[in-house]
Amino acid sequence: MMLSGNLTDTTPSFCLDLVRPFKKRNIPRPQKQYLYLKENKPMKFSVLLPTRNGGPYLANCMSSILDQSYEDLELVVSDNANTDETSEVIASFAGDPRLKAIRTEKPLSVIDNWNNALYASSGDYVLMIGDDDFLLPGYFKRMEAIIEKYDYPEGITYNGYRFIFPDSISGNQYSYYSDPYFIFGSDFKHEGFLESGKALSIVRDMFRFNVRVPLNTLPHLWSRKAIDRVEGDIFRPPYPDHFALNSLLLKAKTWVYVPEQLFVIGVTPKSYGHFVFSDSKQEEGTAYLGISSDFEGRLPGNDLVNNMNIWLNLLEVNHQEHLRGIKICRANYVRRQVHFWCSQYKYGAMALKDMLKLLGKLTLGDWLRLASSVWDRKSLEALWSLMKFSNKNKVDTFYYEPQCLEGISNIKEFSEWICERKSVEKR
């Protein structure tokens, strides 16, 4: 999934104290030019599509939404001062009355671009999609059925697939895919409401780095009622999707899980994962978001893990009624960074002497926490995975059971292929 903001222009306002309590930022909203504006009337779904120079992928993403026969929706495309073929792609869909396209004349940060799309929308339910992602056929009709069956829940979670484009992770030659996108635990076996207290327990487990639901936006549909209960901007740095999801899990009154695969998340050379899992590009990824991940006790390593500390602290400060006094688990933080160091050494991205220097940054307490890993099942599984796939590449290590796909080079071709394969399996 692409975080569609500005890669080269960072925004100083997002280097402010990231853990200050929620309030609307007192800054002028960016000037917007409405390119294709439909009547602003109540509707069922708003699909938000912020894009920054994602033209090569945008047409497939837009067609996955607008080619569906469902009418009660709007697609809000926020053109973030794009300089590629984005304007031409948007213009090719201009005849569809469900399209609402806006453009800013100066590049915005990722977070402002996301909020910009949200403020231009009016649907009862909101879905955020990246310009390299894809909705599978029948998505809206299925969501409408779920909404009516469960009396308008305020959150819905489901599964999908991952498609990794060629040359996205350390120069992978072929495409890869993961089926499913996310591995839910045994407590997510059946369709239905999350039982009382489960949403809160999911958020609290984040502070132990135990991620029980996907953190991207595409696997979740949110009601505007729940969004309006969050004080201030719903999308906040460092990762707007991670902060928004956890805030809504705390604010929503009802949440439904559906064990179905309804989307494809794309990983492209412009995706944030490309920067995190490619050698020597993490600083580019940080610049992409316009953020800083400094905090007390920070260890060099995976920016996803370091920035998770930032948004967890932000959650705790801004949702005191649910999270007062909760602490980030230092032991699990250290384990994840050490695992990342080992993986970088394994693939030649880090010399042995450099890894030893990093290990030297650990305190005695950190070493004791590492020693306790022998009792931690997930830590042992991660270590076994690293050893087991000694001859594999980075795609195999950082993504769940990726399967190589020769002859399929884009997400639309993959979606057609996977739908046909699933249809044959059901016969």
C-alpha cells in the first residue's frame, strides 16, 4: 500500500511533539481545486484515494472501484500536486458520476493528503485505499449485506491478498503474492461481532508488539459515526493508518469480523515497505512521511518498530480513559530490533562488526530481556524462520509465505488470476 503524500518536501509541522493530546491543528487547509465534483449528498460508501505520483498504478486501482456496478458510493481522489500521468488517468474516468476528484497546487504531506480526502467525503462508511491497491469484484454488495445483517456496525474487518510487484523489495525479479494477506489468531475463526472488551484487548496487545489485526486501512471499513467520535484529525503521524485504526477500535461501539478475502494490497517501488525492507533506504522512507522517530531508549534498526513506539505513546496520551498507565513492552521491542539486525547481517546488508556494535548498545536489562525469549513462543518462531530460510531472499523473510508468480506483472492481472483460481476451487 502506498502512503500517498510528498516524498521530497517534508512538512515541518509534523516534526512537532507527536505525543501532544488531540486537538484540531490550527493551520489553514490547503487550497483545493475541484476537478470532477458530484453533488454532495448522503450515500453509503466513500472510498478515499489520496495519490502522489502513483500514475502507473492508479488506473487499475480506480477501475477496481468504478467498474463495480454498485451505485451508492463516491470515489474521492486527492491529486497531491502530481507531476506524472495522474491527471490524464483521472480524466479518463471523468464520465462516471461517482467520481469526485480534487487537486492541490502544492504538495502536501502524507497525513494532510489523507485528511484532505476525508474532509471532501460524505459517505456513511469510509474506506481508505492506496493507489497501488485493488478491490475485488463484489466488495460493495458484500459490505452492504454485512452492514444490514449486523444492524449498521461501526467497524468491519476482513482479509485479502498481497501482491508484490517486480523490483519492489531489493530488486526482486518476479512478482510474489501472499494468500491470505494476514494471519488472524484462533479467536477470529467465525463471522460475527467482536465480543465485549475484545477491541480494547487488541489495542492493549499492540503495546506488547502483538499485532492481532492488520494495521493497514484497506482491511477495515469504518462508519463516519465512529470517526466523528475521535477528537481532532483521525489521521495522525507517524503512520496515519495505524493511529486511526487503533483510535477507532477504542471509539467504535460495535465491530464485526468477516473471514473473507475482498481486496489486494499492492507492494510497489513507491510503497513504504519498499523503503523499510530495502537496503540503505530507511531514511528515504522517513523523509517520505516527514517524521522523526527519536525517543528515549531508541535502538537503531527497523523504522516500523521505532515508529510504532511513537504512535503507541500518542495513543496512550490521547486515549487516557482506556489506556492510562499502560507501558510499551521494552523486552518485545528489543527482540524485534535484534531480529532485524540479524536479518540484515544474513542478507549482507550489514557487516558483522556493525552488528556487534549494535549489540554493544544493549543495556544489561536489555540482555536479560533477550534471555527471557527462550520462554516466548513467537520469538522462537521468528528465530526458527530466520534459520530455516537460510537460502531465501528478503521477500521470503519479511512477508508471510510469499509465492513466486512468473508471467503476472500487475495487480489487475493477479486479481483476475486469483479470482479464477478460487472459483475453480469452489467447483
